[in-house]
Amino acid sequence: MEIKVSDKYQALWQPRTRYFLITGGRGSAKSFTVGLWACNMLLAYKNWKVLFTRYTLSSASISVIPEFREKIDLLGVGDEFNMTNAQIAHKVTKSEIIFSGIKTSSGNQTAKLKSIPALNVFIVDEAEEFVSEKDFDTIDESIRMPDTPNLVILVMNPQDVEHWIWKRWFEKSHRMETIDGHSIPISTHEDITHIHTTYLDNFHNLSKDYTNKIDAIKTKYPEAYAHRFLGKWLDKKQGVIFPNWVEGEFDTSLPFAYGLDFGFYPDPLALVKVAVDTGAKKIYVDEVIYKQSLSYDAVIEQMKQYVHPNSMIVADTSEPRLIEALQQSGLNVQKADKGAGSIVEGIKKMLDYQIVVTADSYNIKYELRNYVWNDRKSSTPLDADNHGMDSLRYIFSRLAQGSDLLAYN
């Protein structure tokens, strides 16, 4: 039987980097091809030891082992392997694959897996579930066999851009490639080989019923199609309160002022610079301060460093003594308009606007991607990931009223 896989996967057979990231949508043969590659490596090389993991893997004998047995049978070499409930080994080369989950009913297995001797290949399937970069690094650091390739292969369906894999290998090093009309990020990070495939690369192996289903989703839900089948990373979590935002330049031609939300630890103090274009229905936001554990003196010092004395600052009312200290230092700090329903009312007004946030406002972008409804029906926001959002709401509510402000560029 001929086994046909996409030409894009040829890089797996010619490793040039330690790390391989295999991304794509459903139906793209990612896991199948990596499994087939692993079986071929057991046939071709002596004394390789491969650790194959999924974050949750309750029983390899009823899930992963049958998947690998299928690939071995396709290769026609079933008699050459010994198989147990958690391991496959080649009789001649002595190379083997050990299967394990990271999180089991008995707890986290990271330390146990780190102690396995002589590992040279670490495969992480369904890596989107591997939420701990620290756990990944712990195992990764044990892949250090001398005189043999040491490879780490992560296979995943891209999730949202808060995932550590995005931040580590995409955030500041990627290019965009158009696939079926959608822009898909491809990592250009020097430490990894990134292979991205979709069902279009594996079309010849898919049933007509399956491709018809994909076509229906493509027509009716283009964004869902892009995420699920083209492997597009999600910019925002599902159910976010402010979905209408973009990254862009701050419009310095507009009057601006500042919003301030107090915090110490673990909550940060958040100061944002904001301008509102009521005609174009746009809110411009720039993150100025977003820090934890600032003393009163440090708050005053940093505020005076970044804010002109005459610029208006609308602040949270929870720290009256700090507000007084800021006012005595010469800053124009005013108390936010608060009251019953003010949060929901402020959010509703902001939803009529597009938010434009500057590129360096990392924490504000994080909040925009994660500030979600606790109960959409009652318009109740979740009280989390909202410190910059509260600052923004305080000053927006004042600026949207058309207050006479002094702005300093």
C-alpha cells in the first residue's frame, strides 16, 4: 500500500534544528505523519529512545498503541517489533518509543519523565493542551544524548495567541502566508523548523462526506473554518467583551487624558493614555504603567515621569489617600464617576467604538483578549483581567462627555 503524505513534511526526514513545530487544522495528517516518521526512525537508527507524550493520556494501550500499530502494519514490519501496554521496541535496532501522559490521576508526571535515561527524541502530540512552559522545559532539558540527534517535535492545532508556544516562537518572529484567502502566521524563529499543513495538503486521503462538511462550514462560518481547518491562531478568546479592537498608532492629533486603576499585589497599578474620536467612533489606547508592588512614593515618581502636571487623570476611587498624595504632588487627578450600574453602562457605551491599541501595549492587548463576560445575559463581566480595562473605562466615560481637556504631545 502506498502511503502518501504532503511534501511539506519532508523536513522531518532532514532535521536541521532541534525543535520542530507541526501546526495545522483538522484533517491535515499532522499526528499521522509524525507517528509514521517515528516508526521509520525505529527501523533506521540504533538505540534511539523516543518519549511520546500527550498532556492527558489515561491509557496508551487503548489509544496511542493502536495508532502506532496501524502505522507499523502499513509499513509491513509488524513482526519486527515488540509491543507492551506502554512501549514499542524494534527487535534489531533496539530503538524504542515510550508512551506517557503528563497529567494523570496520580498527579503531574514531569519529574518522573525527566528521570528517564538516554532520551534523544521528545514528541508532544496535541501540544495545545500542554499549558505549562515550565513543565515542557523540564522534560526538554533531559533530551541530551551525546553523538546522536536530539529532537523535540510539537504537534498542535493552534489556539489563541496567549499560549506560550505563540509567545515563544511566533510573537515577534513570523511572516504571514495566505491560505485559501486567510492570513496564516508562519514562524520565522531561528530555533525551530515550522511545518504548517491543512486538509488541502491531505485532500487525497479525505472522504467526500468530510470535505463536504468542511465546505459547508467554510461558507457559513468563515472564521471558524479558518481556525479549525486552516490552523489560524485565535486573536481573542471566545466571549470577549471587546471584540472590536485592532493594533495601530495612537492618534496624537486628538486631545488625550489618562485613566488610572490602583493595585498593589497581585493586582497591578494600571495607567493608560487615551484619546477618543467621537466622530469616527474610535478609542485610542497606549499603556503607560502596568506594574505590581509599587509603593506610594514609586507611584508618585513614575506618574510625574510620564504625565504632564496639567493633563487630566481620572482615577479609581479605592485609594483616597493616594489620590490626595498625587494631587499634592501637582498632578491633576480626579475621581472616576462610579455608582450602581456604572460598569455595565460604561461598557455598553464603549461597545459602539473600535479600540485602537498601540503595539507596545502588551498587557492591555492581553486583557482585551481575555476580559470576558461572566454572564452575557445579565451583562455581568468577569472580575478578572480588567485592570487596564477599568482604567480605560474611567477616562473614556469622561472623554466621551466632551470635557474640555488640555493635551500635551
